[in-house]
Amino acid sequence: RIFRLFRVAKLLRIFKLFPQLQMLLFALIQVWRTVMWSLALMLLVIYAFSIYSKVVFDGAGLDEYFGTLTKCALTGWRLTTFDNWGVIVEDVTRKRPWSSIILFFILVVLGLGLMKMIIGVMSESAINLTRRRGQEAQREALMTYIGEMAKLHRMFSEELGTDIMPQEVLENALEIKLRPRRKDFEGQPILSPQAMARSLKPDFVLRLLRIFKKADFTTDAVKQVFEKVDYQRRGYISIDLFAKGGIVMKEDLTRIELFASITALRELRQKCTLLSTRLVELHNQLDTFLQHASALINRKRYTADSALQRRQNTMVGRLSDKAQQALEELSSWVGAVPEVQNLGKLKMVQGKGKLLIEGDQATGVEGSDLRSQVKQGDLILVQVNNEEKGEQIV
């Protein structure tokens, strides 16, 4: 018979069949200390009420409720659980009107106070347990998703040689039609012909679908993430952006719009930085060009600014003092500018000997052979060493 009693333990298997019962049992186990102390406080108050009611209602003709200490305790428990409490209060009020205040005290403190507090504690424990299980399940799903996205990145890198996902691959695998590309991006090859042919093979498509299934990525979710992240409608996105968009969508579907906006703003910031750099370079080149043109036309010596001076004088939209002066000199130029009649080939010849320069004329002296090296129309570049300033001027 004792061994037969162990068969009762088989009833515990019912908790596996009904997860709600299992969750309720776990919630009760977590708060059993609070529940036990609440019950102890409740019994203490009922015991004090029993002693008080036994003394006060002795001889009042209420022996049905307060005849013995045990009946007093049972009456207190009935008041706590609201078990036919109206009849008890009515009988006591008829015999001892002023004692009804004590009964209402028991009703409020025990019935509406401690009893509801115990129910609230158990409910809060069950809610916390449900929330904790949901967070654990979400964490496991997120880890599974990250692992599958890593497999997707590795599959594209190893087999296609890229981390870019064209929309043609998704359209073929999921049998859907994505938003068409912009006209200025049409016809641009994303993958090589061999890689594109490989991505359309059945085994590649089957593995891609298996990855999406394990990552709990439905067809609608893939389409929504791809179209939101590809805000420029280029027809392709990187797998990293695709994975990040999926994580954001799994947390909150409405955040995918915010993620796409953040991605667009980040790319816009990069382009603005690049544009600012290009404008500074263009400004410096225009500044240098004006100084070169003025020195060439007015036949003046040009001395380049140092890097520090160039940074200090750089203000986009405003020329430096030297460039402003060069522009004024060019605007006040009077005379004919030499015309370029022929742009032939540039042939560099290392000369020898020395030159005597007087104004615009150069005369070969001390071993120079200008007759054989220089022809009419050639340019002579002379490098002069300035020993005092330690620089070379061409």
C-alpha cells in the first residue's frame, strides 16, 4: 500500500501538460515567505479578536457565533473571507450595536487588507515570472537570430565573394516582388555574372530560406526591412544593415522607420563632411590659381604659403589677402595676353653649364650648349638656390 501511494506522484505530470499551472506553482513558491507571514499576521489578529469577542459577547445571546473561543475564531475567519458576513453583522448589531465597529474593523483590515494583499503579491509574482520568461525567450530568439545572420554573412562572403545582398536574390528565393530600383541605378551590376548565377541555384536558395526560417524572419518582415533600409532604392543593401534592421524590427515594428531615418542621416552627414572637405580643397586651389595667374602675367616671383598659413587663411567663400591682391592685379591688367597656339609634347632635357639672366633674356655661358639643346619656343626652367632663406625657387 505504501508503494501504491507513490503513484500519487504521477499527478505531478499534469503540470507539464498545463504550463499555466506550473507558472502558478512557481509563483507561489517564490512568494511563500510573504504569504506565510501574512497568514501569521492574519491569524494573530483573529486570535486577538477571538479573545475580545469572547469577553464582550459573553451572555449576549450570541453563542452561535461567540459561545467558545473556537467559535469566535471561526466567526473572525468568516468575516475575513466575507462568508455570510451580512447575517453576522446584523445579529451582532441587534444585540450590541456599538460592537459592530469591531466587526467592520475586521472586515476592512483582514478582508480588504491582508487578504487582498496576499492575492496582490501572488499576482505580482506571476506577472514578474511571465515577464521574465518572455525576456528569456526573447533573448534566446535574439541569439538565434544573430547566429543565423552570421551564417548568412559567411555564406555570401564565401560563395559570392561579397557582403552585399541584391534584391534579385531575395526576389528569386522568396518569390516576391520588391520595390523597383531608381532609374539612375538600373543596369548597374552588383554581382558578377558567375556570382549571380550561383545565387540563383536551388541549393543556395534552399539554404537561404532555411536561415530565414531559423531566424524567425517571415517573408513580409524581410520585404519590409529591405525596403525601409534601402531608402535610396539602389536595389541592394549590406548584410550588416539588413541584420541591424531585423533586430530593430523584432524589438518594435514602429522603430524600423526610425532606424532607416538614422541610417539616412548618418550617410548624409558623411556626404556633408566630404562636401565640406572638397569645398575647402577647391577654395585653396582657386586661391593658388589666382596667385599663379597674377605672377605669370605680371612676371612676378611666386612664393607659396606654408601649410600653417594656408590653414589660417582658409575661409570658404572669402579669398585670402594674397589672392584678393592677385585678383585686383588681374582685373587691372592692361595689355595683350599671349595666346597658346599649340600644345605640343613636353620633353624634359637636363641642361648643363650656366646661364646669364638679364630681364627676359638668358645667355648661355661657361660650357652651356644652348644651340643644340634649345629651340625657338622652348621654355627654360631655372632653379635658383637661396642660401639665405634656405629655399629653392623655380
